[in-house]
Amino acid sequence: MAKDTKECENRLGRTANRPIWGLWFSIGIRAIHQVGAAMVLAAIFLIDGSQVPSLYLYLAGGSGVVLCIAEGARHRQMHREFSGMITVLKCVLLGFAFHGFVNPAFGVTCAFLIASVGAHAPRHVRHRLLY
């Protein structure tokens, strides 16, 4: 292994082994989360932002919590990684939008974009330790 590759891996968060059922569970929860999040985003733009269907709001929020627990079981330092900071920033933006500190369309769209970029960043970026 090249020296720079080894140094890069040393700055990544620790991971634990995950059984195959854990992988498929995480994939299923992520799909459910994306459906809920997409419906919340659509409701913000297509319906009055204050009338987001509560079913999809709970679906997105509940599946997000389960997804954090599932990913946190594997990535034991997720709170210190780039992906963990993306999750915190996403939750702050959604909270600001929900409570009216920012325009809901702006806040939810930014949270959606940040989550998408963070989820599709290369592994050595996504799981890099920030502190």
C-alpha cells in the first residue's frame, strides 16, 4: 500500500464489521428515508410549506434516527467524521426551516443538497475525522 494511501486511512474513523443483513437493513432504511425526505421537499414547493403531510414528516424523521443508529453502529466515530457533521448541519437547517428562522424552501433545499453531496462524497472524504 502506498504511503499516502496509508496516511489517508489513518485519518478515517474506525469501522466495525457489519453482517450482510445489517447492510441490507441500512439500505432499506435509507430508501424509506429518501421517500420521506423527497415528499417533505415536494410538499414545501408544491403545497403551502406549513402543510407538510405529517406522515412523511414522521417517516423522514423516524427513519433518519434509525439510519443514524444503524450507521453509528458501524462507524463508531461518526460524530467526529465529515458525514456526522453533515448530519448535524442538515438537522440544524431543517430545524431553522421548521421554526421559521429561514425560508422553508431555502432551508429544506439546502439540507437536501448538503445531504446528497455528503452521501455521495468519496469514502476517504465522507469518513475523514474532523476532530
